[in-house]
Amino acid sequence: MKKEKIEVDIKVPNQTRYLSLIGKIGEDVARTLKRYKGDREELAYHINLVLTESMTNAIRHAHEGDPSKEVHITITIQDKELCIKVYDQGQGFDISTLPVPEVRCLEEHGRGVFIIHTLMDSVSYRKFNGGHVLEMIKALQ
């Protein structure tokens, strides 16, 4: 039996008005996973959240709001794994040096990477083609 693979490749302008659109695409992809035995609605919500948080970081921090840049996202589902990659053209940072925010002090900003780490099984951020890629993996067991 041939393994099913779903791959979505999206490029949008570096503007926050596209956050909702990309989040909804992620939700719809999650809802199509008929073989996923967990709560698909919860997975859809989590995928929307990590997509919007990671895109917000790329737009505001990596691209510093520069409208000439674009955000590139890929969503791949293969075997029992969902992989989201968000590519940026920024300077990058060391993801391992970010402090864990204190729950009682959570502000409106500064918690995106913490949320992503909490909801995904594997998170990495590395150099890629003159920019960087944030790779987030969720096991679909």
C-alpha cells in the first residue's frame, strides 16, 4: 500500500492580516486526518495556534515588519507525522536561550515560542538558504 503524503506550500506577504487565513488552512489540514485517533478539533486548534504564533514571530521579529519580504510556510503530513516549517529571511536567534515565561506574568507578547514548544513534539530553528527555518513536528499517533 502506498503511503499517503499531503504537502501544502504557502507564500504570503509579510503582513499580519494573513495570519487568520494561514491558521484556517492549518485547521483544515488537521481535520482531514481520518487516520488520526486523537481529537481532531483539538489538533486543528493547536495547529492554528502554532502557525499564527510562528508567523507573527517571522513578521514582527525576523522581518521587522518589512513589507518587501514574504513568509513561506510548508505543512507536510507523511506517515504518522505532521511537519510545519516557517521560513524567514531574518538574522535569526538562538531558540534555546529564550527563558520560560512565568505563568503569573504572561504578557501579551513573549510567549509564542513557549506555546509552540508546549504543543509540538519537536521544535528546531536553524539557518537555511540565507535565512532561517523554524521546524515544528507533531507525532500523529
